[in-house]
Amino acid sequence: MSSKIKVDAVESNSASTSAITLDSNGTGVYKATSVETPNIKHASSSSNNIVLASDGSVKTNQVAHTADGASVFTLPQTDGSSGHVLKTNGSGALSFGAVSNGNSLQVLEQFFSCCDGSVMPTNKGNITLANVTDVQNATTTATDITGSTITYEPPTGTVQIIYEFHFQASYVDANPIVTIYGFLDDVQFTDARRTFGAEDLQFPFVYKWGFNINSAGTVTATGQRADWNGGRTIKLQISEYSGSYEGKIHQTQHTGGSTNDSFIRPCIGITAIGVPS
């Protein structure tokens, strides 16, 4: 024999309205205007499913679709970084991460500026560019090209670094011949040498080279590296063929139809390509 007490509401003796009501449609759903408790758990669960914190927040480690509970999602334990999105592993485990296009390569970081002492904010810290203010004459001894030196550390996930340096080439002698050399950490990558010459030479020169980061190993001739941990320094050098074939950079002549020489400030840029981590 069993006994039952049937009620359609429970109310406090100090309240004018019912605190808890039973759905009149016979669904067995209880309705409450307020519930005060630090924890809520299912009767068959050995641990709390929902924690109501004293700061007003609700804490739980899983959420499920209300239709049938078949889609259960496990929430991440820590917050992501600024700009991160919530992603799933396809099995219900959620995590924060950067927006990506699967495994396709994309630009992770890029900047390009004239060499005027500007500060470039990057993923691994600020880079202060050189401030080039004058013409540079080539000599028969290879010397660093002013403005071309930069020490750079790429973001995590980078597989290629593209270096660019734009400068004006001009002549001292009527037929200058000059050579440009590229260096990574003071080691020349010989496949990137450039030699040019012409009568009354005057043209804007763009030096562009890609450094691959490949676990296959370091290739000195191309500048490929097995890794790029920390900052590595890229720079260019210039030399002239002889004292009879002299050239100069960062200056152009005959500006605007006159014989005036004009200083041309060089520009430098970096592009990091890879897969977001």
C-alpha cells in the first residue's frame, strides 16, 4: 500500500505567491520563482553537474542539446587568447584557438615600411628599423647596405619567411657594375647573389628572397633552415666591380628633367607564412 499527497503548489508562509508550482498539464515539471542552492546534480550522479558560484556565475563542465542529449560538449578548462574562437575536435571536446583555413598556408604576419627608424610591433616583440638618411657609395670591398639589416623572430607555425628590400640604384662612373649579396646570421646564401650594370644606370631595385623553414635540414646556399628559433639576422651587402665601374645606392639623378640628385629612402619588409597554431 502506498500513500500519496497531491499538491499543485508549495508556498512560503511569508510569501503572497507560490514559490513552487506543479505543471497542471501533468508533465511532472516543477516551476519555481527562485531556488537557492550552491549545487545542482542529477539523482544518479555522484558529483555536482552544475555549481552556482557566490559571484553569480554558473559552472559546469559539459553541456548537451536539449532535444535528446545525444550531442554532449565538453567545455575548455582555460580561456583562449584575444581573437581566438571556440572550436570542436569533432567528438564534442571544445577548445579555444586561432581562426584557420584547415591546414592551408596563410600570412601569419606582415609589415613593410621605409627605413626611417619606425618601430614595427610583431608577434614576438617590437623591431626598430634603421633610419637611412644619405646616399651610399659602393666600394670594391663588400659592405653592409644601410637599412637592409633586420633581426626577426616569426610567429609559431611559420614555414617560410619572405624578406624584401627596395632601394634606388644609380651610377658614379658611366658604366657601373655592382653585386648584391644576401646573408643570414652572417652566413652568405650564395644562390641569391645579384649583379647588375648598365650605361648611366638608374632604376629602383627590389631584392626579394624566401627562407624556407624545413625539418629536412639547413641548406646554406638557399638560406633554408631546419628551424628558426629566436631572432635571426638578415642583411645585404654591396660591392662594385672596380674603381672604373663605380655605382651608388639611395640616390637618383636628373630628377624632374634637371641634373639634380635626389635622396631616395629605402624600404624593408617581412612576410611570415605558415599554419596558425
